[in-house]
Amino acid sequence: MDLKKYLQEKRAVVDEALEAFLPEAESPAVDVIKAMRYSLFAGGKRLRPILCMAGADTAGGEERAVLPVACALELIHTYSLIHDDLPVMDDDDLRRGKPTSHKVFGEAVALLAGDGLLTEAFRLMSATEPVGRVTPQAIIRVMGLIGDAAGYRGMVGGQVVDIQSEGTRVSPELVRFIHTRKTGALITASVTSGAILGGGDPDQVAAITAYGEGIGLAFQISDDILDIEGDSATMGKGVGGDTQRGKATYPSVHGLPKAREMALEAVDGALEAIKIFDDRADPLRHIAKYIIERKK
């Protein structure tokens, strides 16, 4: 399959849906809406919503039926980037080649824009109408799953440990804890949510979850490597920040050659997990390979 074409087509579908779910609005709170939309539409791969749709398709569901949840995942991801860029966190000036939210709107509005995106994500999921194989019970299950992945059991918890570990010697077990939570948890939840909403049986959902865990870890290891070897113009943000801040990363703990090897092993494990599926899972297979080949 032509992965580039596939990703472009699915991104267009997601962008159209996001525009419908979060339109421009005239309101006394217009500044925070503008800030929310500024970061949401600043670009990005839309990987998490695409994984959600691909997971649904693999399990035999309809990708358009899961679009509200897929878009909610992108809202959560965007909120996390806004907060991650704040001076109290990584203090970054650029994101996706554009000034970060707090540079444009100020720290207070940027903070609240992130809060707005997070809460809107759960409002959007709660308003999802059951369509096709999507059931109310599945929606509730997915909301809990995503809540775990986004909160202290997942992304928030991983981010806290990441910050606390800066400038310290960390064990391989701790760096894995950080990676599988601050990045991997939401990626896993994205593809698993699609499988659940698509009506997958327990074995199918378990296989797709194992796939998500593998690519989630590989994605963050790849990010670690790109922060060392990547091109800032291509990536749309600064590089070398992990080293400057003494971040706990796979290259810093294991070295670059071993980190690359471990990313490949994680992808191999992900691909092995979805061997039970036919060519419906081909997008997932190609995305797994793309994750460690990407340049941004």
C-alpha cells in the first residue's frame, strides 16, 4: 500500500472532523478558543486519530463511526503539547515550525487552552452517538481507557517522573516506565479504542493492544534519537534539548546503537502481535515501520 497517500487521506478526514467539532466561535471567551484552535490546527501527523480509525477497521468496524473518539484523542495530545512547551515544563519556543502557544497568547491563556482541549475531549466522547458496531457500553469503556492513559496512571504520571529524573542516573526499568507512560500510553489507547469501538473480540483487542504497546515504545525511542540526530528545520522544533536538560532517554541509558536495536525489537513485537489479522491490518503494519523511519 501507499502509506504516504493513506496518511494524507486519513489526515484530511480527521482535519475536516476537527473543524466541525471545534469551529471558530464568537464569544467573550474568544481568546481561549483561538488559542485552542491555533495549536490544534498548527499541523501534526494526526497519528493517534489515524491509529484509532485503523484499529477499528482492522477489527471489522467503520472508521467514520469512531471519528468523535479519534478526534478527542487529538485534542488530548494537543493539550499535552501546549503544557509541555510552557516555561514551567520544557520552555520551548517552537512547535511544528510555529511559535508555541504561550509565545503567542501568553502563559495563562496557553495553560487554559490546554485545559479546554482536555475537557472538550471528554465532552466530545460523552456526546458520541452509537453508530454501526459502536455501542454505548463500548464508548464508556473507551472513555475509561483513555482517562487512564491521559492521567496519572499514564501520560501525566510519566511526565512527572520524567521531570523528576532530569539530571539523575536512572535505571533501564525507570526509563521504560517513563516512555511507556508519557508517550506510549496514549498511543496504545488510541489503537485499542478503535478495536473496541470496531467491535473486536477479546483476542483481537488483546492483539491490537500489544501492537499499540510496541509502537508506543518505539515512537518515544525514535523521538529520543531524533532529538540527537534530527534536523530542526525538518522537525519544526529545536533539537538537543534532552541532552541539555539531562533527560532520561533510551540513548542516554543504553547508547544510540542499542536504542536503535530496541526500537526495532519493539516494532517487530508489534508486527508479531497482529499476525492474526488479514490485509485489513496492513495500515497498522506500515505505520509501525514508518514510526522508526520518520524524520520528524
